[in-house]
Amino acid sequence: MKILINDANILIDLVKISLLNRFSDLSYELYTTDFILAEVNQAQKKEIVKLIGDAKINLIVTTEMEDFQGIYNLLEESSGLSFQDCSAWYYSKKMNGTLITGDRKLRKTAEIDGVEVRGIIYIMDEILRQGIISFEDAIQKIELLFSLNNRLPHKELTKRINLWKKQKHVEQ
């Protein structure tokens, strides 16, 4: 089964648009790190921890010195990334998983390192492909997200919304 390692910004965005529970229904192994969990606010953490308790999201707890060193090495090799970012990158690489992030710098750095990286549009596409939500719901959620997070790729989102609107008409 495909492994997805989630960065904080993806989890935060999914909480903001009330889609975290639906995201956890994807037929993938979902992970985040203890360092990422420490980065989110209490309300967001409560929702994520519930899914961890329900075994829908797996929490990677870093206890081995080798893993701390691996994360630290990535931090030293990169500029502008946080220890938390590097933890998601490290475990994506170690577990041969896909890094899910909206952080451009993290994306570019991890891709150069050979890690597969995806973002929120991929997540929305997968939620739709797996029939978890309707095209109409996806359009509403992504428009809401764009109103809350203007750093999203506007051109790509507009293309996706137009595609989903066409699919919505086919669906009806």
C-alpha cells in the first residue's frame, strides 16, 4: 500500500476545510511525525490525535539516535527548512513514501533528493478518484481553501476547478 507522509501545512489545510476525516478514508497508509504534530495548534492537534487513536493516521515517534541524526543532517544540508520539515522529508525518504506538503522550498529540496512530493491538489484528486466526496463538494472545499490560503497555485487550482465542474455535469 502506498505510504503518504504528511507535513503540517497539509493537515492544517484539511482541518480548516473540514476534510481531515474524509482524507483519512483514503486507501493509503497515512503518516505524520511527532515533530509535525507538535507544530499544529491545540484544536488541529485534537482532530489529528483522534485519527491517530482510531488508527487512521500513523504517528512516527522519533526515538532512535540514527533518525535524529538523519533529520539533523538534512537540516544542515538545506537552508530555510525547519527541523519539522526535515522530519517529514527524512521519513518519506526512509520509508520510500510520498511526501505530502504545500511548502514550495521543502517540495523542491525533497524532489532534488529523489523523494516523490505531492500537494493538496493531489489529495483532492485522490479523494475524488476514490469516490470519497462528490465533485460539487470538492469544488466547494477547494474554493474555501483558496479563500483561506492564497499561497496555493492559483493557475493549477483554476484548471482543476474547471475540470471538476465538467465532471460534475457528467455525474448528474
